[in-house]
Amino acid sequence: MVGYALEIAQAALALLLAPGLVGLVRWLKARLQNRRGASVWQPYWELAKLFQKEVVVSSNASWLFRVAPFVVFASTVAVTFLVPILAVPLPFDGIGDLLVVVYLLLLGTFFLSLAGLDPGSPFGGMGASREMTVAALAEPTVALAIFALALSAGSTNLGQIVARTMADPAAAVSPGHLLAFGALFVVTLAETGRLPIDNPATHLELTMIHEAMILEYSARHLALIEWAAALKLFNYSCIGLALFFPVGIVAAGDGWQAILGAAPMLIVKLAIGGAMLALIETLSAKMRIFRAPEFLGTAFLLAVLGLLVNQMLGS
């Protein structure tokens, strides 16, 4: 029962911190660009406001348009139960291997793309086609990057991979692990709609990817999608931090005091990661959509090289 309580606590912490991570990145970007910017708490206020508004649905939309936000949100929340956030091992580690995580993330992307097509909006269709192009290259790269680490751990289970890295910290700086980290980092930028693949702050319809698919959404439907997008960034960040920088993650059997002590370390690591993301986005410009496959192809190549290096070195 303690393990299941910890799973629920981790998911609740993820739901609580995810909008704050987005707000922190926005605030840091504004400061790096010599702007005052909105408060770190702005995403929370936006979600609260959207949940209070009335839903407006296109007359051309079907039931799929109404169901998609709930599927996207539920699938993203399900990933939080499978990602090592504070402690390992956990009860759901038995089903939480990399394939389950990848397919849950892909499920949300698939339904959001269908929802973008459903109302018949030209911008929604354009965004959906671009999103599926990115996903077709990004999802296999995620699987390969994590599988490169699974070779040394002897398991595709995320908890066991993290436990193995905790037992042998030197493995995190091996060539295969560094190549896999590079691949996962590039995919994180693409999958979470960040620069240089997408611009989350854009208002130009012809350059949108994620935002183009949700132009027709409003009120609680839009709130769920925005919350899921923030949670997706949080999940990818926690996957990268747990797999490559497991400092602060504790054993589930160490007791609640150790687990509560891991929460501040998680916040510090997320803040550092958010600062790096803000710096990259400040120094980067959005690339043309036709260059995105080349960019993601480089990430795929890094994942393959990481897999081959780990296989040859047996590390």
C-alpha cells in the first residue's frame, strides 16, 4: 500500500509542478530577452480561467473532437505513474517499460491530430499533418535512445534502468549514454513543441504545429490540452533526469523522510533544466518545417550510435 500511495503522490506532484515548469521557462526567456515577462504562476491562472469559461464547439465537430482532450490528458497522466520521479522501484514498474511509455505518448499525439482534422479547419489539418511527421521520427528515436540504456541494465523497465545507473554512476558518462542523451534531448524539443521545431508563443498560423491543432478548442477542453502539454514537458524532463542524472532519486524502501527529501532536489533539477531550455530557445530560431526531418534524423542517428556503442562496449 505504501508503494501505491507513493505512485499517487508522484502523479499529484507532477500535476502540480507541470504548469510551473512552463511558467518558469517563459519567465526566464523573458528575462534573457530583457523583457519583464509574465509571472511564473501565469499558467496556473490561465488554467483556472479556462476551466470557468463556457465551452464553444464547432458545428462541424463530431464526438471525437469532444473526447480527444480527455484522452490526451488521461494518457499523459498515465505516463506519470510509469516514470521514476522521486523513488524506485514502484508497484507499476512491472508494466512501465519503455514501449508502454512511448505508446501512451503516441496515443495522445494520435488523438490530438485526429481532433485537429475533425472540424475541417485548414490550419488544424496542416498542424495535424506536421505533428504526425514529427511523431513518426521522434517516437522511434525515444524508444532507441532508452533501449540503448536498457542493454546495460538488462531490462526495458524504466525503474530498473534508473536503479542500475544509481548503482553505477560512472555509466551515465559513458559514450553510449551520452549519445543516447543527445538523441533524447533533441526529441524532447520536438515532442514538446519547443524551438527550433515549433514555437509555443507563435501567433502565425502558417508556422504553427501544436497550436494549429487546438485553434478550435476553448474552455475546459483547451485547459486539459494545455495542462497535458505542460505535463508532457514535465514527463520528458523527468525521464531524462532519471535516466542520465538520477541524483536525488531514492530507494522506495528508504522511508517517507528520504522520499520527501527527494522532492526539493527534483525541483532544483527541473529549474536547471528549465534554465537550459530557456537559453536554447533564446539563442535559437525556428527552422523551416522541411528541415525538421533532417534535425530529427540526426537525433535518430545519435540513438542508433548510442545503441551500437553500448552493444560493442558491453557497458
